[in-house]
Amino acid sequence: MIILDGGMSRELQRIGAPFRQPEWSALALIETPALVEQVHREFAAAGAEVITTNSYALVPFHIGEERFRTEGPALARRAGEAARHAADAVNAAEPDRAEAGRPVRVAGSLPPVFGSYRPDLFDAGRVQDYLSVLVTGLRPAVDLWLGETLSSIAEARAVLEAVAGDGRPVWISFTLDDAPGALDRAPALRSGETVAEAAAFAGEAGIAGLLFNCSAPEVMEPAVRVAAEIFAGSAVQMPIGVYANAFEAHDDEKANETLAEIRHDLDDGRYGDWAARWASAGASILGGCCGIGVHHIHALSQRLVSEAVSPPVSA
């Protein structure tokens, strides 16, 4: 089992970092990068084996086109350095992690650059221009790439193109349709493409891991089961991961404009119960997304790490 970190934004708020829309989690990186590193360290100390760079909001929608052009490369480097410093510090302080083959690694977050949950805004003509800034800035610091909260296969293909030839493992993580009634339909991405289609794409693309994130816990298990069936049927050996959010139901079209309310039923124990179900369904990479904090990850790592063997570090 590989344990991921949780959501950055609300942890930044918890420790008093500056936070507002539209900059979102990028504001702390701009004004108080030491607090970003602190959150990374807290997640790693809680048991996370992969910490994700705070680069999700380093896109024009959040920081503005002008700032993205003038400061984007330096901010991406800063995001990578904050995560790298945290991982290196924890690895140095806890050498038993490396000796056990479970050092803290850094995943370079490559987000949907035109907006979360908005596959309709995807622009193939501009996407590489934006992603190249993030890839170039993050490259010196990361151990693997994580295209996350992707709503469509087109967004995933763009991430793979952006890191083509880099040589490091690539994980692709899709966000799922979790609108009312979703459990009555075949598991699907927010684009409407099915999870079966996404899993087939992942197998053909030869990525290092297929994950599902930033969706309600309830829709994750069916998606994992479908992906596992597709992989088994095509003899694909690929780890599957889940890191759900704790959002109350909300309007996808406003996801980039407001801070969603957080559910009160997902305490450490309840989130751990969901994670155990995902593991039983075939997931071997587990963590949390928006609203899932350091305390959740600590409880999750304590509950699950002793129950499974971690996949190879190359995963």
C-alpha cells in the first residue's frame, strides 16, 4: 500500500496561511512559502509516502495571465522546492523509511489548467503552452508526475504529452461524476466518458498508475472495481489509487469560484472505512483530496500500512 497526502488548501488555512479566491492555495506559495513546506512536512510525518507539489492553482484562472507569464516559472520552482525540502528533511530524520523501501517521494501536480470539473473549457491549442511552464519549473524537484483532477481523457493525453520523454513515472488521476444519481449509472468521468474507457486508455498509454480523486467517497469503489476488471481482462499490471474529497454536493460550474462546504460525517474513522473498501476493491494507492487533512492521513496510515506490502518505488 502507498499512502498519499491530503488536501493542501484547508491545511494552509488551519495554520494561518493567507488564503482567498481567486489565488486559492497559490497565495501561500506567493506570500508564505515556508507554510507550504510546513504542511508538506506534517503530511509526511503523518505517514504520507508521496507528497504532492502545491502547484494545482498555479494557472492563469487563479493567479491571472500576466502573473502566470511573469512569475509562473519561478512559482513552479518554488512549489517543487517546498515539497522537495520537506521530503528530504523527513527522509533524513527517519532513515528507516528508506531502508524499508518507503521513502517520502514528491509528485509534481499537473492540474486541469482551464478549470476544475470543466472539460468543456479544454483548449488543445493552448494547453501545452501552460503545462510546459509547470513541467519546466517542477522538473528538478519531483520523483514522479501526477496529472490530477482530470475530467476527460483529452486532459490526460495533454499531461502525457507535456512530460513525454522525461523518464519519470506518470500517474493519471481522474475526477468522477458524483452528481445525484451517479451510483445508478456506470461509473464515469465528469466529461461523460466511462471509467471503462479511461481504464482502457490508461492501459494503452502505459502509465505507472491510474487514480481517481476529488470526488465523493461513495462513487470511488464502483470505479475501482471497473478499472480492476478492465486491467484483469487485458492482463495489465497497474496500481489503482483513490483520494476522495469531503465536499458537500455543489455546482461543478462554480467549483473554481467558491470554497465548497465540507461534510461533517467524514471523520478519521469514517474516511478510513471508505479507504478500506477501496483497498478491498483493488486500490493500492490511498490518500485524500480537498477537506481530508493531516489527521485523516495519520489515521489512514496507521490503519492500512501494516496490512499490505507497498508496490515497487517505480510505481
